[in-house]
Amino acid sequence: MTFVGLVVLWISLTDILYRYVRPSMQKWLVLSGVALAVIGLWSLIDDVRTARAAVPDGDDPDDGHRHDGHGHDEHGPDEHAGHGHRRSRVGWLLLAPLLVAIVVDPAALGAFAVDRASTTRVPTTGDFDLSEHIAAHSFGGQAVDLNILQLYKAAKAPSDLELLSSTPISTEGFLVTDPGGEVLLAQLVVGCCAGDALPVTLALEDIDAAGLEDNTWLRVTGEVDAAATTAREDDPDLVPMPVLRVDSYERIDQPELPYLYPA
């Protein structure tokens, strides 16, 4: 248990944390790791004390002799030791998944998770004031930074969709090519942990994706194609996937926070 607590602490105090849970859960993981480590250490100390108390002073539990006829039951010490070793081996097997996670060092979810998802569009919640965002983040005609989830929220309103079609924007994500050959830019939205991740994607127009592999992270600049976006609307409960006319793009490293987190 002490080892498990130390591994949880290690994960929660490094960037590895962000591959599994949202940042706001870090403090709870740190507390859990400390608690597990302390409980495990206390259990180990208690086991050592119990083992020492069970052996009378001057007795050697390994000499193979019974000293008073009452200190040992009909099972010899070697048989008891065998039971203890079996329990110990079972305990170590419980650590196997943690050791695999440390050695393999799994990456954040990517294109594989998008391909296996039941939908690449999710209902959006919460309000997003696109005009206010543009006014606060547009400097000297530069492209406005918007993440993919914000684009979905803005695309709910026809007026915002028109505004997006005339406003240069910049966004980032990893490349995904769908089975039909369409090039998508994707990110994963995480509510609690990677287990509930849902993909959000943009369709990319006018992009030469030759030489770009799936899971390549890109920063893309362009404008939303309002007509092409509206034409994708086939479910009133879902916002249609935004279509982005690409003016330029560049490769980037995977960001420290690889997922998007709804407010």
C-alpha cells in the first residue's frame, strides 16, 4: 500500500496527472497518495511489532525445536512461513498494473479514441459571448484564439456563426482522418477523468495534409465556413460540426493540458 501511495503521489505531482484527470482533482490525489503511504507504512511497522512480540526472548523461531510444548501449534514454523510467503506473493501481484503504467508510460488519448467514439459532436452547455471574447482577444487584426469547444458554443447561434465566418481565428488540436478521407482537427473534452472523454472535431477545408500523420498536433488559422457548417446540421439536439477554411497551419508539441475541460 505504501508503494501504491507513492505512485499516486508521483503521478499527481507531475504532468502525467493531466493524461488521466482534470487539474482540479490534483489536491485530492495528493491527499489520497499521502494517506495511502502513511497507512501502508503504519501497517508495515505494526506487522513487524506483532512478529517480534510473537517470539519469546531467547527463542529462535528457526531452530526447529519446541521449547515448552505450548508456544507453537501442531504446524511447524516452516509451514507458517510458507503461508506468509504465499500472501506476500499475492500482494506483489496487485502492484503489476502500476508497474506496467510506470514502464509503458501511456500517452494521452488521441485519434484512436476519436475513431472509437459513438459521436464526434457533443451537446454544448453554458453561455459563451463570442463578441466579448473577440473584443478582448483581438489585437491589431491578429487571429483570435478559440478552442474547439468554444467554437461549438459559438456555432449554436446563427449570428455568431456569421461573425465567425468573417473573423480570423486560431485554434489547436490533433489531426484525425476519418474513414471517408475527411481531415479533422480534434480534441477531447473531459468532465472528470479520461474515462469519460468525448471528442469534439472541426472539419478542415483547403488543407494539404500530405505528410501529416494522425495525432500530429497543429495550430490552425482560418475562418469558419458558415454555409458548409449549416449544411452539416442533421440533428436538432447537436450543434453541427464547424467547418474551418484553413489559411495556414504549423506543427506544435502536445500541450501540457491535452484535454479540454467544460466550465
